Amino acid sequence: MQQIAEIRSVPYQNKKKIYATDILIAGILFLVLFRGFIENFLGHGTLYVDFCFGILTLWSLFICINGGVFKTFRGRILLKYIRLYIFWIVLCAIVCAFQAWLGRTSVYGSVIEFRNNCLYTGLFFISAITLNLYSIKSFYSFFINLGVLICSFAIIQYLFRNFLPDSLLFLNDEGNFGFYGRDAIRVTGLMGNTIIFSGFTIVLFSLVWAQILAENCKINGLWIKFAIVAIANFLTFSRSSIVGMVAVFVLEIFLQGVAKKNIFKTLLVICSLLLIIIFLALTIFRDTIIIKRLIDGDNLWNSGSNAGHFSMIQEAIEEIKENWLFGKSNEIITDGAIWAYMLEMGIPVFVVYCILIIALILFAIKNCRSANKTVRTLAFGYIAMNAYFIVSSFINSAYAARSVLVFIWFIGGMLLAAVANFKFISKEQSNLKDKI
């Protein structure tokens, strides 16, 4: 354990050596990605995930107590973000304790709430503190490749929906998602319900498209991954995620244009692409389910969903007004992660959470012009996915699901580590040139 505070103190040190943190991180990523398969065929998928996060929490506590890692190059660069993150975690723990003490929830309920909102973000801390550039690239590829595999399976779910058993179509504790009067299903990839899976595809789409832009749109295997993720997202038939996918696509092109200081040409490209998308939507794809859902807001598929969203939001606002300081256990909000967080954390702690998110997004914006492709990919992807979830979280709770939350915070942690490591390398190279 003494080795933890010294892990990868140099960006490429022992790049082929496997550390205990690598095994733990890889295990968590694998278990969260395939939890649905484990749950359906072996059982206790959530228990395995929580066990690994329990180990991760103990490990993180040891790092904080040890403190040596904060004196390294990355600790000095990232300290303000890590401190803000830890401050938010501590505040959440205090709020959960107060809720149990005041009788607003049970002790078990407060523990579950803390797990869902805080412990599942743990990969952020461990990644920022321990990973070097080599391990970041390895874990990025590991996550993307397994994610594309899940999306490929989702496409199979749709194509063979009439032949696959229920255990391969949806989780045991979830029903099948479809549309009245149609045999189409809304794919899940066995990652939760269709809204959760659509959020997961947005995370993947943001990263793959960012990597394509970082590679200057070269023709390679990335385009195949891009197509698979986009198709899987489309087959969720989620209005918010499909519009969000287009928005992410456009936003990252804009970020690329700003980074290259070529805004006018970028705006022309964006306008042209949007016109093409609108033309295709109103001609070739006008009779598809998703276009009908987007254009006809009053059809049978939309009316019930919209009414449910607005009713729940109104109820959430009333509950938040009554419990604004310390919050309370959430038993009413299943749609709208932002409303759920305000109710569960209380307004003061939620404000701290927002400050943390804004600080990380600003950090990503500052690094959009980085000379390092890995940093640019993570920065573009992180900005785009958060932009989507900030907007969509007013109406759905995909962001708060473990299948999404774990990965967003993991990307944030890798971004911090990538920037810190790249700055260290640049500084070392500069010092070497000065000596020569």
C-alpha cells in the first residue's frame, strides 16, 4: 500500500507494468459495462460493482491520509480541483447524516443515496491521481472498444427482436420498451432502460467524434465505431438523445473551429450540415418513428411521456421548496436528474456541485487547443457530453444512472491526469533544451 502515493510519478514510467489500480479500474469498467449480462445470467451484478467501489473508496481514503501524491507534479497542478471534489463529497456525507438524524430517510436510505451520488464518481479521483499518458490511452481504448461492442449488441437486439429471448432484450427487473401499434423495440444494450442506454451512447459518441476530429477526420476504423454508436443511439428512439447527438456533433465541430481559429469557415460547415440533416429528416426519413416523435408532439407516443415529465417536475419543485437546506430522500423523482439532485443534496450542496462541474468544464475549454491529441479528444468529448446532460437532465435521469455517471466522471479524471502529465513532459523537454 505504501506504493500508492508514488504510483506513476513520471508520465511514462514503467508503462508496461500493471499496477493494482489498473486491475481495479479495469474491473469496475468491465463490471459496469456488462452488469446487465451478469445480472440476467449470473445474478448479483450490482453487488459485484458495489464491492469494487468499496475497495476503491478505501484506497482513495488511504491516498488522502497518506498525502504524498499531492506533492507530486500532478498533485500541484490538480490540487484545487481535487480539493473541491473532496469538499463536495464531505458535504454530501454530512447532508446524508443529517437526513437520517432528522428522520427524513432511514440510515440505509442515506447510505444508498451517498453511494449513488458520490461513491459512483470515485473513478474521477483515482484516475486523476494515478494514471499516466500510457495508461490513459490504454483505458480509453478499453472503454471505447467495449462500449462499441455493447452498441453492436444493441443493434443485434433490434434486428433479431423477434427471435432473441427476453434475457437478451431487457434486464430482468425492467420491462420491454416499444411503441403502441408497432413491433419496434427501443434497444437497451442490457445497460438499464432505454433512456439510460441512450445516455451511454451519447458519452461514447462524444468521445469517438472528438477523436475523429483530433485525427483530422482521417479514414480509419474510428468511422466504423462512429457509425455503430450513432445507429445504436438512433435505435433507442429517444427524442432527447437523438437531438442531443446532432447537437454534440455540431458543438464539437464548433470547438474544433475555435481551437484552429477558423470560426467563419466552421460556421459555414455547420450551417451546411444542419441543412442537409433537416432535408433528410423531412424527405427520406420523414415516416420513421423518431421523426414522427420529433415533429408531432401530440401523438400517442409523446403525450403520455410529456405529461408525466411535467407533472413530476412540478411535484419536485414543491418538495425542493420544503426541503431546500438539507434535502430529503428522493422517492418521487424518476425523471429529471437535476431536480433529484437538488432534492437529495439540498440547494447549498447542489450549488457546490454545480461549481465543481463548471470548474471542470472550464478546465476542459482551456485545453481544447492542446498540442496533445489525447488531451484534445478528452477535452472536446467532456465538454460535449456535459453540455448534453446539463440540458437533458431537466427532463430525464440518464445522467444519474451508474451506467452513465461512472463513465462521465472517469473521463473527467482522465482529462485532469492527461493535462497534468502532458504539462510535465513539456516542462521536462523545455528544461532539457535549456541545458543543451
